[in-house]
Amino acid sequence: MPQPDPAMKTATVFWHFARGMALAATGKVADADAEYKVVSDAEEATSPDVVFAMPVNNKAKDVLRIARDVLGAKIALAKKDNAGAIAKLQSAVATQDMLKYSEPRIGFSRCASH
């Protein structure tokens, strides 16, 4: 896909994320590293107060941190750095576990039949 309009900042960062994932998957690690830098720089430059999406109100910085870490893990795997990939994925999961979700709780009832 063509790169989005640069005025669409979030879409552009996720375009770089997707591009980096594809490049890492095809073994183009240096190019993937360049895309990682764009994603990482965007995460660093994002104010902690910026909201990602309404109505859940997660912080954009947290969502970008997840993208950064997932891309970093994919690149680490392409470099055969399994320990680095695991560390990046653990970081992504820790951040994702802190996100707010708005799905309704599902109640489970015990089944009496067996």
C-alpha cells in the first residue's frame, strides 16, 4: 500500500510498523531496522497525555509501545536472537495487560450435567 498522508500521523506510524513486520519476515533486516526506528521515535515523541481512541481512552504512547516491541521482536527473530524476541514480547504483553477494554464481562455458569 502507498504511504498515508503524513498528516495522518497515527496511520503513518502503523504503516511503518506493518512495513517493518513484512521486511523482517522476508529477511530484509536492515530495512526493518529503519522502520523500527520510525516507530520507536514516534513512541518517544508522543506525549503521555495523548489519547489513542475514544471511548476507551487508552494512551497513544502505550499503543505505540506495543507496536514498537512487537516489531522489535519480529526483527530479533529475523536476527536469530530468540532471547531478545522473548524480552520484547514480554514487554508488549505487560503494556497490553494495562490497557483498558470496553467489552462486556462474560459470566460463566457452572454446568450441572456430566
